Amino acid sequence: MKLCIGADKSEVSRLAFEKLRQHPSLTVDGISQSGAEIISVIRENRIDAVLVPPDWIEVGRLIKMHVLRAHSTAPAFVISSLDNRISLRTRAIAVGLDGLLDLSLSTDEAVDQLNRIINQSSQRQIDSDIERLGVVPGLLSRDLLLDSDFDRALADMIVAGLPDEAIAQGLNSTIQEVRNRIAAILSANEMQYRTQLAVAYSWSFQLPDFARLLAE
Amino acid sequence: MNEWRFRLLSETARTDDYVDDPEFTEVTGSGEIYTLFRIVRITHEAEHSDSEWTHLANVVRVSDSALGVAELRVVDRVILDARVTVSGHG
């Protein structure tokens, strides 16, 4: 199994590197220093999993999205962490990463856990704890379906924290129309809650154009 | 629901006599859950204009065709608020 570990400045990543590089079933060449370097490693090697520290969840999400767009498949993207908090696992899965590797485990246990994450990822499964909570994998990383300028304006105002009444006033609309559109947007995007829409829309930024060349 | 505060409307009353758009959304779950309904028929009208709910209607849930009764607050042909009791599936 070939791993890519990012990022160089993270204590957690150095720990992951030290723990995993000695295992006979793993190949870990080093620690990538940046997101661009991770992308470069993925392009030049057949990588099974990319390990990133908890504060790289957003970076991992962006890299995975763009690797998927360019190649239609991507390695498993895994948060490496010193604990196995369900909140962190939930966030990782919701933004489209594949799981969390608990670095407090022994090397053999960690490798077993990593194997499970990679296999679950290839079979599009998630761990049972997260599944029980009803977390939808990648819900917060989807390209949102917003049919019109009105819908996008609506989402902009929801993200700004405005109540429906203020949104109706701001968009020169009625509260009935605003709420009907919110219901339609939630349904089209398979979301249950208004807050999911707010979070997903606020996370829907893309890799900037100056960095896109690196991802393609 | 205080039935006595409402008067029964004629069965020939048309929805578009009362509202511009027969589709409306009930917001529940502390403002988080938005459920789209469609009015089948407006059945009652409040006797007093200062009532919390101005109309009662038979409604259908758009996602799964469940039937229900809605209390509606309609002002200037716009549904400002709604509370639905789902009674069964169509």
C-alpha cells in the first residue's frame, strides 16, 4: 500500500510518518510540504491513501474534489489524528473525506484501520458509528443544484444568517415564495435542514484559478 | 384548532379566489425543516380577521402525497404562515 502524507509542518503528520514508514506493507516516501506537492505525488504515483492532519480537512476536501474531476478516481483521503473523536470523523465524512486514522493505535492496529478505511472507501461505505448518526458522505462538498439567480441570491442571504422575512424583503419577494424555494432547494439537494444548505453553500468555494493548473 | 371560529366555505369556492399560489411551505423543527404542501381546497374562513389562522384547507404533501389539514394565515393573497396536521396518505 502506498501512502502520501501531508503536510510537512504538522506534528501529527510527522508522527504518522514515523509510525507508518516502518511497516512492511506500506510505502511512504516522505511528507509532502504543500497541497500542490500532494497533487503532484498523486499524479506521478499510484497512491492508495492520502493522510492529512485535522487542520487540513478543507485542503484535503479541495484536493480530492479536483483530483476526482481530473481523473474520476481518487485515493482515499484520511484525517490522521491522535484521537478518534466522532465529531471529527463526522466532519471528515460530511465534507467528502473517507475516514479518520487514529494515531494512538499501535502501528499494526493503525494499518488495519487504514485498510478498512480504504476498502470502505472503494465500496462507498462509511463506518457504522457514522452511518448510525445519519451522516451523508460528502453532503457538504456537493455541487449544489441552484436553478436560478433567485435561488443563488436566496442561498447568499441564508449564508448571511438572515431570517426568511428579511430575505423576502431583500429580494422583493413574498415569504411564501421564499419558503417554497427553500423547500425546493433542500429537496433537490437531498438535504433535510436549512442549516445544511447554509453550510454547504458557504463551503462551495472552488480551487482558485491560479491553483487549478496544478490540479489538472 | 377552534372550529367554531371558522365558517364553512362553499364547495364551489376556488383556491385562486383566496391565494395567488396554492403551494406553500410549513416550517418546523425550530426553523430548520421546510415541507412543501399544495392546497387541494380551502374549506373554512376565519370569522374574525384578527384570528391567528385565517383559513383552513385540505392539503397534500408534495413529496409523498400525504393528505392533511392546514391552518393558514393568509394576508393579501399570500400565505404567511401555516401549520399542517397530516392525517394519512393519498
